[in-house]
Amino acid sequence: MASFRSRSTEASQAAAERRQREDRSPRLLAEVPTLATLKLELEETRAGASVPETVHVKHVAVAHAPALFDLPCLDTTCTGGGHDVTQQILAALRSKAARFQGEHACNGTTRTAACTRVLRYVGLATYKT
Ligand SMILES: [Zn+2]
């Protein structure tokens, strides 16, 4: 590993690796053939904080989406972190849950300490009958 790589090169390389992982993943519909729609409400907080810092809604394009839910950590100083909740979400979808939720603590590190970001998600799904 070259130690003098620029941040933008690292960022674009991370994006390329993410795309490769998505391309290698099975399609979501191959894993959960009965899935019709999926929406994820995502909240990111710091451990111990009661107010979420970031909330956003992700509409998953079920027809084309990969079976991969690996969400980046939103702390820009965090390295090695992220929230891979693929297994939790696939398990909920296979059980045909209409609403499910969970959380995932980032295990990356910021400049000075372990990253304390926690992702909370609520999934809302519908299924073909
Ligand atoms: Zn993090």
C-alpha cells in the first residue's frame, strides 16, 4: 500500500470497490423472490446522543438492487468503518416482515478514537401474494 495516496484517490477507489462488491452480489430478487417494495428509514447517531444527526429514506429499486446493504459511515474522519447490515435485512425479508428494525454500531476509527456512530434502520417492505 502506498502511503502517499491522495484522499480523492482513496475515495474513488473505495467507490470502485463498492461497485465491484455490488456487481458480485446476488440480486435482491434472487434472494427474496416474493419481495415487491422496500423502503429503509436510516438514522445515524453518536452513541449516547438522543437526537439523530442524520435521517434519510432510501427507496430500494427491488427489480435491480443487489442483495447488499453495506452503508458507509457518515463520519468523514472515520476509516475502516461502515454498517454492513446485509444479513440482518435479508433475514427480515425472508421472514416476510412488513416492518423491521435494527441497529449497527460502526467499528471504524476516527483520528483519535474508536468511531461512536450508530446506525438505526427501520425497514418497510411489501411482498407479492
Ligand atoms: Zn464510523
